[in-house]
Amino acid sequence: MKKSSYALSFLLFFITVAFLKAEFWNNYIDSYSVGKQPVAFIYDDKNQKINIFCAGYDANFNGTKDDEDESPSWWQASLLGQNDPDGKFIEEPYLVREFEFGSFQFPFRPGYEYPYIYYGSFNEIETYNIGNGEKISNNLPKISCVALTVHKDLLLISHRPSFTEPGFVYVFDLIKNQFIDTLKAGVNVQKAIFYQNNKIIVLNEGDFGAANSSVQIFKNIGEKYQLEKTILTGDVSNHITIVNDILIITNNNSHDLTLIDLNNNEIIKKIKLLTAGFSGPRESVYSTKLNQIITSTYNSVVYIHNFEGDLIESIETEANPEGLLLIESPVPLLFVANEFKKDTYEPNSSFQIFSHKTQSKVDFSNVNSEVSFNPSLNLIEIRNINFQNENLLVQIFNSLGELIHQEQHLNNNEFNIDLAKINPANGYYFLIIKNHYKSYSFPFVLAK
């Protein structure tokens, strides 16, 4: 028999991986119809209402509302008790209001502090009551903005003159009704957020393909903010969130997450995602209850990692998701805004809900799974996977997130993958083994 030409074996060569009984994002609840291109959620915890914002649709991008077009819209759904007899977690969504056609910026980044929502509409900032959707008159400055953040009496206005020029972040006092500072941002500013009451962090997308995305950290000195540090983050950084003292940045075109420790303003981790091309990651949320980073992507998958960068699980969605909302108590609920239909940029009109529960169908307690490489036979050998006679899907992805091999195994806990039939090139790969409820990831390297 011809021997394999692969010199380097599995990274997990004869490693035993023990899976304890765990809770999984395996309980798909329902899909709900709303307006075209749902992009963002806001949770009103005072009234226990989910607010869904949809970008609408301009079919031929002419800025005029034609017959097939749709205005941006705002929908609400009341959160139900988790003992609802019908097994539902929300009531049916209803339309709150429509906005002026073409008024939503992309991505949609409104500001919110109960009871007011602030969003940039063309060259002005509009204010709405989150309880009833009523528009509130204001004396806010007439200025275009790509994102707004509000905290107590201060409003951060992210202003982008163009996609190729440096932008600005204006600090506006809502009580005094005046600007108190102007921060010079980078190219294609995306959003500014507050940190520890005395710092402002600004996310800049940079130039597409130039890998010059950045965050700027400004510190309050006296009455003004001074630039403390600028950190390069990746290519097309388009979302930012803070977990305790860790900054999580979602990078669309470099297909990764950047984690920064804000105690010393240093990058501590890069987490690579299984996406490629224009299917990259969009937004991330963090579960403190589960210690998980949850990321939406345009390949119709939501990926779940721990802080060490391990892929814990993946959730297949019915379309390409943008915005995420996580409600942690009592049972974690994940809301996914599916903006575009799969494999297209055609508008979708739905969002999904997933809950995080223990599944009695699959018991992973005391499981020992062996995944190894047999160089003489050119095989990846999987033994004792013990999925309780569940049908399995086995996939291999390359480092670009491209699927290079897929096969199914029915009620079979021991099987081989013949690499001679795949003939992969040298490189870094991910082996994914999953059923309907759970996904495991095994990284490996091949070298000839």
C-alpha cells in the first residue's frame, strides 16, 4: 500500500477530548416576519419589549420610493413569561412606525438611553419615545451622523464626511445643548462609545482592503478629551463592544475578532472565524452567564467562541444575519436579525430566536472522543464520538473558511476520512463534527 506523503500529523494526534454535559444553543424557537432588512434590536427592559429596526429597501438605489420599495420601519414585540403554554417567548411583532424613505444609515447604529432613542436621519438627529414610538421635538444640531451613543447627559455623534476622509466625533451636552469637544477620528469612523466615565473609544473602519482599521482611546483631561493611544485592529472593523475591561472588535474583511485589554491598551487575542470573501463577521455580543462571544456572519452562521478563541458551537440561520440581541435571564435568549437572503443581497424580512437549554436527547457526559491522523493510510480516524446514535455531518474548512469536504455519517460513532480523495494542500484546517444540536471544532495542520 502506498504510504502517505504527509509528514506532519494532526495537531490533535491521539489527543482525548472530554466533553462534559453542557447547555447548548440548540433550541430553535421560531421565526417572525417584520419589515425588509431587519438590522438592529433594542431591548426595553423597563417594559420588557423587543424593538426591531428594519432598513427598508431601495431596489434600484435611486433614492425614490418606487412600487417595489419599502421605507425603514420600527417593530415591537412584548416578551412573554418563559412558562407560556404555547412555548413562545414573545408576542407577534407589530409595526410601530415607518421612517422617511432612505433615511437609515448602514450599518444602523442608534443611541439609546431609556426612554429615548436617537438616530441620524439625513442631516439631523431625531428623537423618539421607545414606549410608544412618538417622535419628540428637540434642539439637537443639524448634522449627518453614522452612529450615536448616549450616556447620562452626553451624546457622542460620529460624523463621516466621506468614505475616504478622516471623520470626527462630537461630544454634545444634552442639558446645556452645546458641543463641549471635538475628537479627530480616523478614516470611515464607525462608532464611539464611553468607557469608565472618563474615556471615549472610537472605532474607525479605514480603507477597504488596506488593513488600517483602528480604535482610538481618548481620556478626559480637565474639560477636554486627549488621544491616549491608537491601535490597528484589522481590515474593515465594523463593530465594537466592551465586556468588563475587554474590548471586542469584529473585523469584517480580515475575518476575525480582535480582543484588547483596556487595562494596558494591548491586543491580547485574535480569533479567526470560518468565513471568507464577502461572508465575513458583522457584530458580536457577549454572554456573561455562559462566558461566550457570539458573532453574526454573512454566511448564514452565528459562531460561538470562548475567550481562549476556541470555537464552541455554530448556529445555522435561515438567512444572512446582521444585528444580535442577547437576553440572559432566566434562560438565555438569542435574537438574530436576518438582513439578507442566503448567498445573495436580496432583502430578507425575518428574525429568529434561539434559546440555550440542556438537551436530554444528547448526553455528552463522560464522553471520550479520539481524533487522530493515520499517516500510513492517509486517514483521519474518529473513534468513540458517542453522539447517542445521532446522524452526523462532518466538514473540513480551510484557513479562509472555505468548505473543502463534507460527508454524512448515519448512526455511526466510528469512521474515517480519506484524505487521499480530498488531496488538500499544505495548510491549516478545521474539522467540524456536528449534529442538529451541537458542533465540535478540531484544528489541524497538514504539511507534505
